[in-house]
Amino acid sequence: MEQSSNNTILEVKNLKKYFPITKGFLRRTAGHVKAVDNISLKIKKGETLGLVGESGCGKTTVGRCILRVYDPTDGEIRFQGQDIVKLPYNKNRALRRKIQLIFQDPYGSLDPRQSAGSIVGEAIKIHKICDNKQTHKKRVEELFTLVGLDPEMASRFPHEFSGGQRQRIGIARALSCDPVFIVCDEPFSALDVSIQAQIINLLQDLQQKLGLTYLMIAHDLSVVRHISDNVAIMYLGHIVEIADWREIYERPLMPYTQALLSAVPIPDPIVEKKRERIILEGDVPSPINPPSGCPFHPRCWKAAPDCSKEIPELREISPNHLVACIRV
Amino acid sequence: MSEADLETWPEQGQNKRVSEFQRFLRVMFGRWLVIFGTFVIVLTVFVALFAPQLAPYNPNKVNLREMIEPPSAKHLLGTDEMGRDLLSRVIYGSRIAVSVGIVVVCIAGVIGMSLGLIAGYFGGWIGTMIMRFMDALMSLPPLVLMLAIAVMLGGGIAKVYVALGIAFMPTYCRLMCGEILSIKENDYVMAANVIGAGHIRVMFSHLVPNAFPPLFVMITLDLGFAILAEASLSFLGIGINPPTATWGAMINSGQQYLLTNPLLSIVPGVAIVLLVLAFNLVGDGLRDALDPRLRGKI
Ligand SMILES: Nc1ncnc2c1ncn2[C@@H]1O[C@H](COP(=O)(O)OP(=O)(O)O)[C@@H](O)[C@H]1O
Ligand SMILES: [Mg+2]
């Protein structure tokens, strides 16, 4: 246990993020969107944690709290042993650089009035990583090559690139800060399938070359399978199951995970035909007024009366497999 | 790596690449009206700069023996009620027009846009205060506001600049604030934050450049409207003091002689109309040329 905590690069403890809903002229708080409600997770250096859940369940909010774009309502975020929530801004800046972000939308995430080269070189300027123009230019070229772009294209503007190329520019920008941890917020979902594969390969290559750690956010289980060491399933602001990817795919315990998994196509047509699909009834409840007890119980076919009483804790069912369900 | 190559080195583009600036020029000057507008503006600025060389007479020289004369070889456009050469006065009037346009738009633009940037970026109570103040200014009809400020400050060209500058400021502030509010929601602004950019960098290298194109169009249009507003003030006899040749004041004094020598009002009137029209034409051209939907196309 002691050893494994040494390896832990990021640890989130009881993180909560409530967005206030304001009403009227005086902006009085009328309630809260409980976007993230008491989640904890750990990521080891060099590993990838997949964070999967339907859209609106709070995945992006978790990522942004880790990036310190949002101030968490409560909880701890320990990065390399330091609680970055409490750290003063100036110290934070040096540390923040080590945590970077890859966006979902390759169009909105690049400034249309900046050339590709200056997008990638901006952080190098801000942090004074290179001391003269020559080394700056060289570093930018290096980053372009690293993500599979032709350095000749540095003078072009974002609209001159394809979606996949733009995503590569975004990746190069993230890498320009020499990060150790990258939050990838659905980096594939806006891309064509063929290009998805290329970007997945690129991210895996980079992870090996640079020893990066990823939080890989996705809204379904199909993409995350290829790249995650562990997978956390999120529902309505809660983490309902965490296990290593093989366990999640072969022995999902939480009914919600089973439902999500049944939506993933299986490449083998015989298995595909035989398997049963679980189609969930009803809609995801509103995070403003979440159901009592287990957040999933109103839609769960295994729900018992006790399910609505208390929010179930994550319990370790087998080594490294945690489930928040009293029926398991 | 061969897989990646396919996507990374594109088949399209390489040779028929058109730079942003070339595209801008092509759209901008693709229409005759825009070229015409540009020509009128350039000509007016030229005339204003070289007025002493171009004007045949001193514009303020009173000559009571040659009052209200029709055009002649000696006075190409005739003379006014005090025997001053009309052509010289129109030429000198362009100096006031051009300087009013530039100075007023600079005052209104710099102050208005800065306040709008602060209000839009920081928001909070500072933003609310700035925007309420602008609302108060805008609640008055612009001409009434200008009259009130001009009367309050008294005459003189500097006061006219200030009065018009304040009257033109709120639209800049509002437009800038609105632009910033929408632009700051873009992912690339968050990206700048995440890589460690401070407020100043975010504002001046990401927000302002993206907010500027629509403001640029407005600046062009306002150059014309400021000239028109100054003419209105001069026409009403408020603002710039009498002997100075301004087009608005010339129309005003000329209207008493509309039947004897209509040129006295018509010539400065046409000058104003042409110049304001020119700024509008160029503004329209700019609007098209800066249209983001046309980016990357010709
Ligand atoms: N800035 C915000 N202000 C208010 N509510 C927000 C904000 N960001 C997200 N939310 C709400 O929080 C919930 C989770 O959002 P998000 O984290 O974006 O989900 P996901 O990324 O899983 O789709 C949603 O209900 C969303 O409406
Ligand atoms: Mg999201």
C-alpha cells in the first residue's frame, strides 16, 4: 500500500463541485447543480484512467477541477503529493503547467487569429522555456514533428488544417508546457473514425515516449478500451464503479456499467447476435435534484427498497475492483 | 507512421494557398463603390493636408466689395456674404472634418473599447457599473447629449472633440463588451489559461484581436457620422467658433442666400454627403472583407 501511494501522481479525495443557480435581479442562490458529488480517484504515474459516463454526468467538470479552471466546492486534489486546491496562485502556476488539457472540439480550441506556430510556441514564451529565438523556433519544430505535423506548416492558420491536424496542434500546445499529466476531454468524439485511430495511436506513442499520465474522458466504453489501464464509470456526479479495464469489460458488477457495456458493439458477429441488450428506461435525473440514495436506483432493474435510503459507498469487491452498489 | 502521413500532409492547399491579407484585398476592392469610397477619402485627406497650398485665397479674408458673387474665373465657386472665397473655405473645411472624424473616433474608441473590455472580461460589480453608466448616456438622444455636453463645456474645437467623443463612446463600449463576453467562452481562451497566460495576455493576444473586426467596421462608419455630427453642431451654431471654416456652419450661413447663390450651401453640403457616403461604402466593404464566414476562401 505504501509503495503504491508513492507511485500515485494524482489523487482526488471527496471532490465536490456544485454550481449555484442564481435567480432574479439580486442573484440569490436558488439551488445547486451538483455536477460532481463526492468523488475520489487515484492515478498512478504513466497510467491511463478512463472516465466514462453519459454526457452531463460531470466528467468535464472533474477534469476542469483538476486543471484548476474551476474552484472545487470541497475536497482535495493531490498532485505529486501537494494539495493544489489550497496552493496560492503563484506557486500554482508552476505546478499547473504540469497538468495540461486536450479539448474535445478541435475547432473552438484554436485561436483563429494565431498561426499554428504561435499557438504551439505561446507557452514556451510565457514560461520562458527557451532563451532565444533560435531555440524557440527549434523547440516549436520539434513539437510539430513529435505530433506528426510538418514543421513547414507552422505559419498557417487553423482554418487551413483538417480536424485531425487541428487536434494534433492542440496536442502539441499541451506538450509545449512539458506536462506530466494530461486531461483528455473526449479528444476523439469530434473526429472521423479513421482519424480517431490515428489520434489514439499518437496519444499512446506520446505516453510511452514521454512517460505521460492520462485522464481519458469518454462518453462510451468502446474507445476507452484500447487505451485505459483502469476505467471509472460515472453517473450523475458519482463514481459508481472502478476496475482495471479487463475486469470492467469481462465482469461488470454495477448494473449501470452492464447497461453501458451492452451498448458497445462487439466485433464478433456470433457473440453480437446472442448477447442481450439492456435498454435503460427513463432519462438521467437532473443533477439539481438528484434522487435519494443510489443515484441510479430509479432506472435500475435490480433496485431494492434499500437502494433509495443511502448513497452507497465504493466497496472493494475483489482486488482493485470497487463498486458502489448494495446489491452486489 | 505511414498511416499518419496520409492525413498529415494534405493533398489540398499547398500551391493555391491564398494569404489572409491577399484574400482581404480581393474581397475589399472587388467592387467599384468601395474603390470610389476609398478614392473620396484619400482625396479629402490629401486636400486637408495640403489646404494652404491648394486654396487660392485665405479662407477668412473678408472682402466687402465682392460679396455673394457667382462663380467666375477669379473665384471658381464664387464668394460668400462676406466676400470670402467659397472654394478656399470648402478646402479649409476639410481640415476640420478630417480632424473631427479622427480625434472623435480615437477618443470614443479608446475609452469605450477599454471600458468594454474591462466590463466584459472581469464582469462583477465593475462591469455592472460601467454598463449602467453607458446605458445612462445612451438613454438620451445622441444629438441632445452632444448639445448638452457642448453647451456645458462651452465653445472651441477641443470641446467639440470631447462632446462628440463622449456621445460616441457608449456604442463602442457595448459592442466590445458583448464581443468579449461571447469570445471568452471559447475553448481557446481556456487553453490560454491552462498553459499559464495571465489576464493581460489573454485580453490582448486572444480577446481583442478576435473582437476587433466588427469594431473596425464601426470605426469606419463613425468617422463619417462624427463629421456629420460636428456639421450638425456647427449648423446649430454651437461648437466651433465663427470665422473658422467648417462645412456645417457654411451650410447654415449659406441658407439665407439660397435664392441668390445656392452654391453657398450646396457645395459644403455635397462635400459632407460625399465624405459620409464614402465612409459608409468603405465600411460595408470592410464588413464583407472581414466576414469570418469567408475566411479561407477567396
Ligand atoms: N459552468 C457551469 N455552470 C453551471 N452548470 C454547469 C457548468 N458546467 C457544467 N454544468 C452542469 O454540470 C453538469 C455536468 O456537466 P459536465 O461536467 O459538462 O458533464 P459531461 O462532461 O459529463 O458531459 C451538467 O448538468 C451541466 O449542466
Ligand atoms: Mg463534457
